Amino acid sequence: MARTQGSHAGTTGPKVRDAALRLFARHGFAAVSMRQIAREVGVQAGALYLYTPDKQTLLFELMRDHLEDLLADWQAPEGGAAAQLEHFARHHIAYHLDRPDLVFIAYMELRNLSPENFAMIEGLRGDYEDRLEAILQAGVAEGAFDVPDTKLATMAVISMLTGVTTWFRDGGRLSRGDVENIYWDMVRKAVMSGGA
């Protein structure tokens, strides 16, 4: 029997990805077996291979799709570099808070990618980082930002913004809006000329 009765290709494929995401985030890629993923989905272990060739492909596709969706979702607004930077900061926080498991996997499981898959993910991450660096470079050219090394500032800002996913919980002391406002203020002060 290839599939548990009642399972369908149109729904089982996404269930396989969702189960892999949950299990990788909870236990780590190396500790999760295809048999565990199958059990979580409710199919025979052999049936997983109808949806993915292997566990490495599942990990890679989760990371790739996350980054491709992030790149597609963010559009620079009209206006100067300060307006674009604010939009980037707020968008990054909002987007990532909705996907904490994907964020965790995207950073913690890079070491488990094959060299070819790692290169592709690094390329997508570089594309995203380049968007922020272009904003910072434009701000320096406008005289609005005082950033001696835009590449370093890019990495620092992304690291700070992404870190929100490690501690934020809905229903906590701060709302999502509060977090966006506070983090935008910190980013603004870190890059603006005179720390304004």
C-alpha cells in the first residue's frame, strides 16, 4: 500500500513539507528520519518518495522557498533611503515573526546542506542582503546615513532584526507593532548621520 487510505497527492505533499519543517525545527535535521516524517503525516515511509527524493531535498526546498518568497514579498517603496530602510526593517520583522520555524532552520541547518545546495541558498541570501546594502549605500550617498562599511552594517542590521524571532511571543509584554517601532528606532539611530 503506497498511501494511507484517505491521503491525496494534492494534500499529502504539503503535509510532508509541514511535518518536515516542524520536526527539523524541533529536533534538528540530523536527528529526524524519513520514517518519523512519514509517521507524522500518516503515510507509509516508502510513500514519502512520491513527494521528495530524500531528506536533503526537503531541507533545501524549505530553505529555498522561504528565501524566494521573502525576495518576492519585499518591494522597495517610493522615497528616499530612510523611508526604504524603515520599510525594510518593519517588513523583515513582520515577515519573519510569522515563520519562526523556517527562520530557525534557515540559520541553524545550513551546515547540513550539500555543497551545491549550500551555494544556491547562499546566493539567495546574498540577493536579499544586497537589497539592504543598496539602501544603505543610497543613504550614504544622500548624506542621510553615516555608515563606514555598508556590508558590515547590512549583516548587523539583518542579524538584529532576525533575532526577534528567538524571543518574541504573541500575547507577551510587547505587541508586534511595539517591536517594529522599537527596532526601527534602534536601526535608525545606528545608521543615521549624527544618530538622529
